[in-house]
Amino acid sequence: MHEKGMAVRRAVLGNAYVDNATKNADAFSQPLQDLLNEYCWGAVWGREGLSRRTRSMLNLAMIAVLNRPHELKAHVRGALTNGLTKAEISEILLQVAVYAGMPAGVDAFRVARETFAEIEKNG
């Protein structure tokens, strides 16, 4: 499950992101990395029941509602990798604003715009 999870994680978030997230793992944080790879990316993202595109849509909404900007930034990138357009991401974040509150929507739009700008600048 670890290898499957690592493959999916790299496909969605990119090698640079995963390498950066895992390079400083130590005895304290390695169990979290293992859990992420095996459970999140392998056992759940690796399932056949939903497409990666659909999983990205769900993650954008949930992570925005939870107000986790670092993770939202990563998953905006992943959503683009998984075929979502900026317009679709905007629609998802409008849903967040209406159902989870304007502050969540405002922050999510800000993070998404910053991410788009970084991608346009750096790739």
C-alpha cells in the first residue's frame, strides 16, 4: 500500500512537493508520512470508486472549509493536475463560501489565486 500511495501522491502533487514533504522526516514525523502514504494516498486515493478529478473536487471543498491554507495550496495544484479548470475551482470555492461561510470562501479564493500566480510564474 505504501508504494501505491507514494505513486498516487507523486502523480497528484508532483515529485518536488512530495520530495520536500518527505526529505526531513525523522523518527518523530516518519509515522505521519507513512500514514499519509499508506492510508490517505494508497488506501483511499488509490481506490477505484471515484476519479482523481472527483477526489480533487471534494478535497478542495473540505480543505477550504477546514481552513488549511498550506494543504489547500497543494490541492489546488493537484486539482489542476487532475484536470480541473480555474473556472471549476472557482465554482467549488463559491459553494464553500455559501455553505461554509464567506470567511472560508474569501480565504480559499485568496489561496487559489496565489497558487495560480505561482504556477504561472514558476511552473
